[in-house]
Amino acid sequence: MSIRRSLALAGAAALASSLVLAGAQGAMAVGATGTPSAAAQAEKAGHQSLDLSVHGVPGTFIAGGDAREFTYRIDNSTKTDFVAFPLLKFKNKAGSLKAKDLKLEYQLPASLPGGGTWKTASVAPGGGDGDDSAVLMFLGDVTADGDAADGALLYVAQGKKIDIKVRASFTKDAPLGKAGVVPVVYSADANDENDHGRFSCDGIKGAGFTIKAGGGKPSPTPTPTKTGKPTPTGSGSPTASHTPTSSASPTATATATATATSTPTTEPTTPTATPTTPATGTASPSASASASASGAPTTPAGTDSSSDAPQPIDFPVQNPTVTPPKITPAGVTQAKSAAATADKSLATTGGGDNTTAIAATGGAVLVAGVGTLVVLRRRKSGQQG
């Protein structure tokens, strides 16, 4: 086979591949905007809830200690676009935990309005303190009347997820013992005006922890008690004993008062104590380290390295029974607009899916195929001329 014919076949193959890629991209676009198929509708009917989870929940909180951070994730693996109010339910095994025992802060993704900064969570509107013998906390702004604000509604499109940073701390009077945190949402179909929302609570994907006593700052490292100070000798060097000694000779004293031109007749007395061996009762650098190792706390307040892994929740957690927040048309519109702005922000910083990459690849192959055919045609024209 001639080289010219080989190049022609290669160009034709490249052009055909580009057309196939372009057609696939077009089909993807049509499928995303066209009428859903029966299979898609059946899948949508089979999975109608958001996937909720918490990650990085520490196994121990110290009553009166520092706040500790974890992540609350809302994941939409359905074929439905959702709007949702995010909440977290805290409960201890005894059912005695109250809102006054807890301080909770949250941080939305920086791409969303108001995101990237820590805000204080509040008790859920409608009576979140004491519901299910627990504390239901609302991660969003509230109105002057205490209702959920429209701006607190999140839009979670199909295939998307939202990570919310959370940090929690407990007061020094919080009840001690086993407790846990469970992710909660009040959500609705974003494209169905007749869907007014429902609570969902995933206790299986919650995380347990233990509230322990011991808040406050660590005690200072104890300082060893000194039994005395080393007494300097005539030569100016410390001795190994606290009993005063006269290790300097009279000749050495006379020499010290002689004129500058006189020559000392006696060598300076060699120190009787080795510098590396401190006298009895002298505080050495290793003394405080030994004291710290024997009794001083080395773990900062709010942490417990012995049991810092999350624990399972070994008590029941039910769906909230409080008055639900209102999902308004204005709130849905605002949530969709915020999500669209966030998607544009991610696109300009390198985020987004891989459909753009597929289209770019198809375009590159198309250009390569056309270029090959043009080169072959020019070469053929030149040979005929």
C-alpha cells in the first residue's frame, strides 16, 4: 500500500472518530435536557432521598474543653434536584443533653453566599431543644421571628454534594458519658411546587463519642524543690558539696593582688567538680522533663489521644417531630441562583465535570482529521501540476 493511500485512510479514520465523539457529546446534551426515559423515571421513584453522613467526628469531647471539628456531607446520588435545610441532632444515652450544654458553629463552602466564614448554629425552629430527648441544631440563618431564612436553603443538584464544616464544644456542666451526632435534613424536590418537604434522619451514618470531665488548661509542670545552692570556692568554680571549702591556696590569693608585671608563682587551682555533674539539689534541664513525664499532663485540653476514634451510636435516634421549616418559592429560586453562581466559580477555577474535556478531545480529533485531508489534497494537486 502506498504512503499516500495510508495517510488518506488515517485521515478518514480520524474524521470518523471525531464525528462519533461529537455525536456522543450531542447525545449527552440532549439526554440532559430532554424528556426523561421510563428507566430514568423508575430509578427516580426508587431513590428519593439525599445521602447524609458525618466524617471525622472525634471519639472524645471534654466538658469545658476546646471545640473540635468534623464534616457534615449532603450527597445527592438520585436523579432528582433537591433543596434542603441542613440540621444536626445531638443526643446522649441518658437523654439529658440540652441546648445550653452545647455550642455549635458551621461553615458553608466558600463558593456559596456567606460561605467560608464560621457562623453560630441555633436551635432548630419549632422546638429543637428536647425533641426525641435530643438537641436539634439548625445550620443556617434565621429570621427575627426565629423561622428558617430563605437564604439558608441549599440547592443540591443531582450528582452533586455539599460539605459543611462543623465544630462543637460542650460546657463544663454538660452531662458526661456516651453521646452521638446524627445528620438531618428537611428537603424537597426542587422542581416540584407541590412538594413541601420532609425530614430525613440517618442514624446509621451518625457517629458516637464520649463526653468526659477534665476541661480547662493543663496544670503547670511541677518544679523540683531545691535543697540548697552550690557554694563558690576561692577559684570561682562550684564544688560537688554544699559545705564551704578552702580549695584556693594563699599563694593564689597573693598572686591575684600582685602588679601586672609580676609572674604568678602558683597555677590556678583545678575545679574539684566536673561541670557536667550538677551538685546535689541543683535543677538540671532533665529534672523538669522527668517531672513532666511522671505527673504533668501533656495532652491539650479538649483532646484525648487514648480514644479519639468515632464510636457507633448504641441508642435509638428518631426523625424530628418539630414543626418543619417552610420551603418557599422565593427560597428555592434563591438557592438555585446561589448554586449556579457557585458552579460558575468552580468552572473558572478548574472545577466541573468531564463533559467539557470530552468535547475538547472530539474537537481536537476533528481538526487533526481535516488537516490531514487538506495536506493530502494539496500534495495530490502538486503532483498533477
